Amino acid sequence: MFLGALVLVFTGYPVAFALGGTALLFGLVADLTGHFDLVLFRAMPDRAFGTMSNYTLLAVPFFIFMGIVLEKSKLAEQLLETIGAVFGRLRGGLALGVIFVGALLAAATGVVGASVTAMGLISLPVMLRYGYREDLALGTIAASGTLGQIIPPSIVLIVLGDQLGVSVGTLFSAAIVPGLALTGGCALYVMGVALFQPAAAPALPPEERAATGADLARRVVVSLLPPLLLILVVLGSIFAGVATPTEAGALGAVGAMAMAAANGGLTLGPLRAAMVETSRLTVMVVFLLIGSTAFALVFRGLGGDLWIAGLLTGLPGGALGFLLVVNLVVFLLGFFVDFFEIAFIVVPLIVLPARQLGIDLAWLGILIAVNLQTSFLTPPFGFSLFYLRGVMPNNIATTTLYRGVVPFIVIQVLVLLALILFTAPNIGFSPGQR
């Protein structure tokens, strides 16, 4: 079943229907051979309604809408320009601004494609115009756009929390340090390049600094403080226990519209585009959930979940062997299929063996999020690379993009290894498995 679904997915057939079709086909064949009872499909309507009424997943459209409103109303572009003006006096300042803004906007948007595309359209022409080395500019943008995988509030963590059965607030809290570590690692690399290769990351020219310096304080107040305040209010309400992630997402959506209105960007066109894009992505997620529910129904009816659990818990090395295999599978799948497919197909299969091995599911969710972030950057099939390739100038070779992301891949792998090595003895395993 698993291989059949992947084959259909790789042919380009819609994933939701590939999962549902695989479930129907194997369910019918298994019923004819006496290994499955089609009566189990009577549970599908209740499960579909359960998906539609899932309170945790209701946060997904709110956060998507929040990020798209910030993007469509030009608030993201103004934020990037302001940060560029603040850091532009320093060598590598524009790249640092891209990383900082990417961390903010990627978390708000939560969708890798939207984040990388927006950052590429907004910041790449500016960086190239001021003399940044092409591979450094491209690598910085691609890496910054994927930071939303791990930095809360993140749609990735919301979906993982639902699939793992873990509190989203717990995942948000656990993701702060890895997210800051990834952001800091990217920033340190850019500063190192600017220090040892000044021509690769020049400062803004003097005339540009003068032009941006006159009203810089006003621009910081107008462009930077409102998004920061919005994100702090959203996260603070969750961490303080005042609001659930869903309620905080609704608050964030209203706050984004208020910011856009105050900035004069809440016109009918951007608002309609934001609603259409939010509806499209939400429908995709819901259909994926329904398709994966049908797949899981047949898979478990055939005993597949118990077989997978026995296979993974019986690996050499116990919990460490399980972690290596799961991370390798997630990393490789991240080349070809989007996060939502991985979350709805693979993650439910590893919950049972992870519990049997005593692995903390919240910690495992953070590992998966960081791992997916790495796979989205890895040539030649990383999703972020395809998105950025679509908006970068045709005269820049794809190999330049590949070369640019390599240092950032190394940074993410080091963070992933650090999570396993330094947090596993205290968080990931029970005392008997250290």
C-alpha cells in the first residue's frame, strides 16, 4: 500500500486522491481475498466529519491568512526594506536583514513555497543590485524562507502536533531554541563571509545610506514594530495559557488585517487574493487528511501499523536505530513530496513504535521539523530550490543556487545532530535507554 501510494504521488497524481484511491483498491482486493472487511469503510463519514471539526487544525487557515495578508498588503516588502536600511551600513547587512525578516515572515506565512517565492521576488533584485555574490544571495534567501518550518507560530508544528497527539503549545515552546539556533547559525555564516570576503557582501553605498538615514527611525516604528508586536502577542497568548493556538491564530489574522488597514494596504484586491489563497491551501490540507484517513483505515485493518511498529522497534540499536531510519526516510521523502503529505502518511506510522521505545513525541516532532527544513534545501530535488529557481533571473545558473545552499545545509545538519546528541539523554529517552 505504501509503495503503491508513493508511485501514484510521484506520477503527479493529486496526493489526496492517490491516498484515497490506494485505500479503495487495496481494500477491495483484500476483501475479495478474505483479509479485510469493507464494512470498516462505514467509519469514513464519521472520520471525515471529525477532520472537519478538528479544533487544533482550525488554526491552520488563520495562520495562513495572517501571513498572506502581510505579504499581499506589501507589509512584508516594507519590513524588508526597513531592515535592509538598518543593517545596510554594515558589510553583509542586507543578508542579515533577509535572515531576520525571513525568520519573522516565514513563521507567519508558514508555507515554504510562499515564503521562498516572496523573499526571492522582494530581496534578490536588491541584493544583486548592490553587488552581493550570486551564490551567497541565493543561499541566504532559500535558507531564510525555510525557517518557518521550525520557528513558531508555525503551521508545520501545528500539523505535527495534531498527527503526533502532542500539545501544539508544547511544540511551540520546544521549537524556540532550535529555531533561534538555526537563525543564529545562518547569521554567523553571513558575518563570516562579510569579514573574510568583503566583496561578496558589501555594505550599501554612502549615497544610499544618506537617503535611508533621514527617516530611518520613523520607518522602524511604522514597519518593524507592528509585526514584532503581533507575533509577540500571538506567541505570548499561547505560552501564557491565555489562548489556544487556534484562538491565537484568529487573533493574529485580525491583527494582520488591522495592520494592513492602518498601512493603507487592506484594499479589496489583496484581501480577495488572501482569502482565495487561504481557501485553496486549507481545502488541500482537508482533502489530504480525508485521503490519509481512508489510507490509514485500510492500512490498520490489514495490520500494517503493527507490522511497521514491529519492524521499527526491532531495528539494531533500539531507539537510536529507530531515529536514524526515521530521519533518513523523512529526509529522502522531503526531496519529492511536500510536508503535508509526509505529515499525513509517514508520521502516523511512527507514533506507535516511538511510544513503545519511550521516545518523547514532542522532541521527535522537533527533529522531524528540522529534518524537513534540511531536505527542502538539498540539491537537486529540494522544494525550496524549485520555488527560488522560478523567480531568479535566467542568466544565473542553477548550479550557482546549489552552491549557495551548501553552507546552510551544513548548518542545519549540525543543529539536527546537536539536538540528537545533547538533548536525547535528558529528553528523548527514558533512563534505561541512555
